Amino acid sequence: LAIKWSSEGAGFLFGVASRMVLGVLVCLVLVALLNRRMRWHRDAVLTYLAAGIGLWGAMTSVYWSAQFIPSGLISVVFGLSPVVTGVMAAFWLGERLVTPFRLAGLGLGLAGLSVVFAHGLAAGSGATLGIAGILLSVHIHAASAVWIKRIGAGVPALETTTGALLIAVPLFLLNW
């Protein structure tokens, strides 16, 4: 819903850029207040890069897609994220993909999403574009998460988020 609201009037590129600028400012304040330190060794920088590029690509795609589909549908389609992440992790990290519980979960998830997709696709070409954009966002997000895990730097979440935003914010501002 925040995506929809922040894109009203000023356009989706301003919406995403302004939210990310606010986000990096909040993160920098939190890092300072909590007396945390940013790590700048090679793997930490690679982690920030992987997270930042993923954040930029995924959020730009989500904001663009929000022009065509309702926020509820965005949330539901993003339900594919664990499935896509699992498949990517199986290929890139050699993780075990198929277990009985995962297959059951995958089947139930895909059945539910197919109901939503059928309704969304019936809404017209705008919905089709929006769903395609969200699917792109899901794949970018999943690839970024797997890339971060592959790097394995062990950087804490606040520092990873701050580093990602330090990478992504200039890209968002250039887009805008």
C-alpha cells in the first residue's frame, strides 16, 4: 500500500527514490545511535553490492508494476519468492530442493497463486504487464538473496541494509 501511496501524483520513480533516501538516512542514524560499525572488507562490500543491486532492480520493478495492478496482488505474487529463491539456491549453492514438505508447500502455494493469476490476467493487458513486472522483481530479489548467501560475509542485517541503500540510493536518484 505504501508503494501505491508514495507513487501517487509525483510518479513511481520519485516515490521509490524518496522512500530509499529516507531509508538510508534512518539506517545511518541507527548505525550511529546503536554504535555499530560498517565493515569495508572485500566480502562486506560484495554483500552491499549484491544487496544494493537487488534492492534497486526489485524495487524499481515493483514500483513500476504498481501502476498496473493492486497492491494486494503484488503481495500475493511475491508469494513466489521462496519458491524462486529455493530453485536458485539449489542451482547456485547446491542446496537440496526436493523434500516431501517442500513439494507439498510448493503445490499448495502454486495452486493458490494460480487462482490469483487467473483473476489478475482476466483484468486485461495492464494486469499482465504488472504481473510480469512483479515476477521480474521476484527473480531479482531471489537472485540477490542467493548471491548474498553465496558470498557468506556474515555482515549483520542493519549494516547490510545500510550498505545496500548506500549502493542503491544513487541508482534510484539517477533513475528519477
